Amino acid sequence: MTSNSTDPVPPVAWWSVPHMWMVVGGPVVVVIAAIATAVIAVKYQDPVLNKNDYERDLKAAHALEGKAREAALFNMMPAGQARNHATTQVAPPAN
């Protein structure tokens, strides 16, 4: 008759188990990335635009003529409209 004797496995410290680092390490990396993103967003925030300066520049752009007016108005176009401008059809120049 053979006996199945199993030797008890010695306990292992929690930091030496690789699977534990996968379970805990993933969320820790995400939290660190979120904190870094928040710091960057707060430190390098975009300035608030002055409405009076915008209206002054818009009035000056409307006072121009020809291609200079088109270029000035295009540069002052809102971001959403300017971003989608490439998909609009360009009208042929009037003769």
C-alpha cells in the first residue's frame, strides 16, 4: 500500500506573487495616469478669450476686401466649423 503524503507548501509573501501584481498593478497605473492628466489639464489650461477683442477683430475682418477678407474671416471661424470645412464643397470663383 502506498500512501500519498503531501508536503505542506510554505506560505509565500504577497509581494512575490506575480498574479497579484497584475490584479493590483493595472488599476494603480490607471489612477496614476488619471492624476497626471488632471495635473496637465489644470496646469496648462486654455485662456478664456476676451469677447471685446474678438468683436473688434471680426469688425476689422469685415472691413477688408477680396482675398484678405476671406482669409481673415476663415482664421476667425469657430473650431467646429473650420474643422469640417474640408468636407464642404468649394464654390467656383465668380467671373
